[in-house]
Amino acid sequence: MEDWNELRLVLAVHRTGSLTAAASALSIDHSTVFRRLNALEKRLGVRLFERLPAGSYQVTHAGERMAAAAERMEDETLALDRDIAGRDHQLSGKLRVTSSETLAYSMLTRHLAAFRQVHPGIVVELLIDNRVLSLSRREADIALRPVRPKEGDLWGRKLADVGWMFYASSMVLEAIGGPLTRAADVVRHPLIGWEEHVAGIAAADWLGRHAPAAAFVYRTSSLVNQLVAAKAGIGVALLPCYLGDSHLELVRAIADPIAELVGELWIVTHTDLKGTARVRAFFDIVGEGLIRERAVFEGKLT
């Protein structure tokens, strides 16, 4: 191979299974990926991918060998990058942080403002993404995650437990005869929920098990939009307590958080980066700031 970019191209198509997605991952256009892949196959005299219906690309044995080599090179490059970054003692430069839409909307941004006051030389790039981004591949430097990290090369700490609760406007709550005593009573009333085929989100799965499909009057993939819909009086929404309790237009439909849905909030980085000055500063200011609001996350009303 003459060019690392050729290996990156093969790896991107292998990972995504399509030229469009690979182009997005590489920040180039679809036609460039198509042209470069065809030119590479022609030069090597071997087919790297089989073109399948609906535009998908299935890797061949040769393509798989090339993608594996590219991944090893990528791992070495990223390890070197993390090693160099981990020795950085400058309180300046860029820091990429990933967070869910809900946390960023309701709690995180004011702690970022406090961080900015102390460290004006650090530029925070906040990636609002409900996916679990790879810290090993430097998709982010720090992640705020709703689950305990399982990867052995990550390091972090638990910030709080997170309670979930049913919320509604006062008008809706009065119409359903609330406040109610049990979550099982709530799911018989007009509900706001996730899109019908959403899976893997604990609250959405819980609603799917406990509420009949006919109870849902509004569905959306955005938890923040579920909040807005509840405030507008569309129905009852299942929200994290730190989100629902912070809006005076909403009231609790039942008194206490649902025990089955108590989750966690973690702040996580790669072990290679935990000594970086920017990362330590973020843990100290933003992490500790969120810990001080543990009661809000847990839904403990004062």
C-alpha cells in the first residue's frame, strides 16, 4: 500500500457497509469514495467489496485482510496520540466532551460555564449524541454516560443515581384524577413516549412492557421533546427527575421515582488521558459540580 488514506477508506467502508456512510465518516463526498475505491481495486487487481442490492457493500476476504491491517495501524496511531495527549500539562487547547441531549439541555451547560470562567484557555467541544462514542478512537476525550463503563481501558467515577418519574401539566393531572399512587395507574392514561420500535432505552422498554399501545397519544425520539409535549398538555411523560422537576409547568403524577428505573450517571475518560491537565480540570470542576447536585438527579425533593 502506498497511501494510508487508501487503508482508511477500506476500513471506513468495511465498518459502515455503505459508501454514503463511509463518506460521512471520512468527511468527503460519496463520489470521491466511489472513485477512490474503484481506482484502488483496479490498481490491486482484486475485488475488495461485493456490491449488494440497496447500495450495501459486503467485504471480501481480501478486503477483510486489508481492513484488519488498517485497524491495527489505526490502533497504534491512536495509542500514540493518547500517549502524547496524556503528557500534556497545558490548561489550554481543545477538549471534546460527549453527553446526552437531556443532560446537556438541563444540567450540564451551566457547569460548563463555570469551567469556562476558571479555564478560559480551554475550548470545549460538546458532542450531543445519545450513542456511546468511542473514547479509544478519540471520538471524544470525556464522556458523560448513563451506564457504568465496561471497557478495561476506561477510567472514571460515578456521579449520581438517576431517578425517573411520571410528569404532567396541572391541567392533565387534574383530568386524570391525580396525583396517583402507583405507576401502574398512570399507564392507563394518555401517555407520551418513544417511537414504537425504539429498544435498548430502559425507560422506553419499561413503558413497552407496562403500558398498552392504545395509551400512547404522542411519540417522539427526543426526550427533550417529550418534556415539551408534557408541558404543552399532550399527556403524561416518563422523564428523568433532573429534567422534570426543573420545570414549574410540570408536576409529578406519582410521589416517588420508579424503583425499577433508577439509573446511573458516570464521567469517563480513557486511562491514557486521565493525567492530561485539561481532563483533570474538567473532572474537578464539572464532575464535582454535578456530584453536588446528586439529590436533584435522584429526585429527592427538599
